[in-house]
Amino acid sequence: MTTEINRRVKVGAVFEGTIVTPKWFVWENRRRMIAQVTWRWYTMDGETRIVHFSVTDGGNLFELTFNPVTLEWRLVRGADE
């Protein structure tokens, strides 16, 4: 079951040119290593292109977003444990 979270989170990411790939994030004081980015898509917030990531830690699925203007990462939704 997934839950709407929509909270700002700390993320470790790798930037290769214009491509960003999250590697881990901290949620509820726990660092979650990202095993795989399963999907990446974009939406617009005014004139800002928001990057969405569907990621898994190997057992749970999460949605992260990245705003390249504000450099803000958000955990939009995630799995309950």
C-alpha cells in the first residue's frame, strides 16, 4: 500500500551532464539506498520542469521529485512498512 507523503528529504545524487540520478534518500531518520530507478518523467510547475523518479530500495517503491531551480527534493509517496 502506498501513502501520500509529500515531504522535503535529503538525497544523495549523481549528476552526469544534464542527467541527475538519485542514489539514496533519508526518510524517518533512515537512509534508504536506491537499488534502481524504475521510471523517470517530467511535469511543469509554471516554467520549471520538475523531474519525477520512481525508485525502489529493493522491496518498496517510492516517488521522488527534484526541482532544478530550487534544488529541492521531495518524497511524494512511498510504501508503508
